[in-house]
Amino acid sequence: FVEFFTPVSKVEGNPWHLLKKKSADKKDSTWIEVPIKMVQDSVNIRFYNFKAKLDPGGEYKLNLDSGMITDVYGHLNMHSVVNFKVREEKEYARLMLTVNGIGPKAFVELLDKSDKVVRRERVVKGMADFKYVKPGTYYIRAIEDRNGNFRWDVGNYRKKLQPEGVFYRREPQEMRVNCDYEETWDVMSVPLELQKNLNSGKKNKE
């Protein structure tokens, strides 16, 4: 994801450009542009999550054009470039999470210890499949995405629409290098009134 210092108000056109180095040869300085989709986070509007097909071991840079993003204070962004390299496939973990007790339209999020969203995947045929996850400890949250827009909606009082359901799993998920995990989670296994305290830094001491 990309984090801004202040909340984003407006994005003009397509300021994002993801480039991949064509060759691992240091003498070859050719970069090719690859498709990318940026989506503003539904909970924290300072965050943008990006969707792109990244090759293990690939070297990339994300360019952000200047003057195309406006924050809530009316300030325009400056040009910036972020360079990064994707780890080899064997350096990642995978989580295949079967989710029970939730509607057919839902998505699952992996959270770090600061409660920030690291990854988000739709629930497809009852499963959220997280591939190429960086090893570490994660907390898991599920969102009942009733309208299928891949973000959490607060509801609408006038239309008598309730906020979309939010569920937290009690156990953190440890992800180790080169390991596949198959887990099953019933989102109603813990009463809702207790789940809100299960996310990072607010665990029950039961």
C-alpha cells in the first residue's frame, strides 16, 4: 500500500505508473510499464492499496506524477518515486482461509500489529486465498461486503441500511517462510460484543 501524510480528497486522472526492470542484468537499464490499479482504503483514507501482477524476484519502481492528487487541505502532491524488489517465491508464505458464518459477498483483511491493512482478498466460494505474504504475525478481520464494492460501508440512516458487519478472529496468524497454511474460521465463534477488543493491541486476557 501507499501511505500519504494527510487524507486524500481528490485524484485527477491516473498519476500512478508502475515500472518493471526488463532484465536482471545491471547493465540493462530498460524499464517497462505494467498495469496497476490503485484503490483508496475504506477505513483510512490516507492509504491507497495497489493491485498489480508482480513477478517473484522482479525489480520495480512506482512513479507518482506531481500535481494530480489533492489532500483535504487543498495541497497538491509532489513527484515521487518508490523503488522496491519483490522477494523470491520461496521467501513468502500463503494462507488459505475458509470463512464460515458470513454472507456470500465478503472480504478478509490481514492487519499488522498497528492495525494497518496489509492485504485484502475477496471471499470466493467460501475461501480467502492470500498468496505471497511476507512472513510475520498478522491479525485477521472479515467484512460483510453486502453491496460487493470491496470496501466497508457505514450504512445509511435515511435508507435504513445498517453498517456492514465487521468480524475479528481471536487468534493471530503466524506466517513463516515458505509455508502454506490452511485454516478455517467461523466468524461467529466469538460473540460480536467481544470481537471488537480482539484486534492488535487490544486482546482479551482470557
